[in-house]
Amino acid sequence: MNDSFFKKIESKTGVPMDEVFALANAIQFADFRDERQVRKIIRNVGKLANKDVSPQMEDELVQSIVSGGKSFNFSDIENML
């Protein structure tokens, strides 16, 4: 993909593509049984989506993800928020 495509995405979302790629990389290689990693990913998704994640919601998301132990992608977590 070319730079103009990414620049269009950045201008529409206000999110730098470097941050999106960093999050995608973190999700790809994350151990979803590790509560600390899952919390970090949830916070990053909330930050990129510009949504506040309450401590209660974060706990619920972490519990759901960690107990399932399966991988998630960015949209799965964003949909949970």
C-alpha cells in the first residue's frame, strides 16, 4: 500500500499509522493468558479509539479474554468497548 492511502486513514481517524501498526504487532504476538499484557492492549485500544475504559469494564474485558485464552484482534476488543 502506498503512503497516500495511510495518510488518508490518518487524516480521517486522527490516529497515526505507527500507533496502529504497533498495536497490531502487539496483538499478533500477545499471550492472551497474561493478564498484564491483556490490560495493556485494552488500554491501548481504548486510547486509539478515544474511548474511556472504566476500571470495571477493563476488569470484565480482561477476565473474558484471559479465561478464554484465545487470540483477539483490534476490532474484537473495540467491539467489546
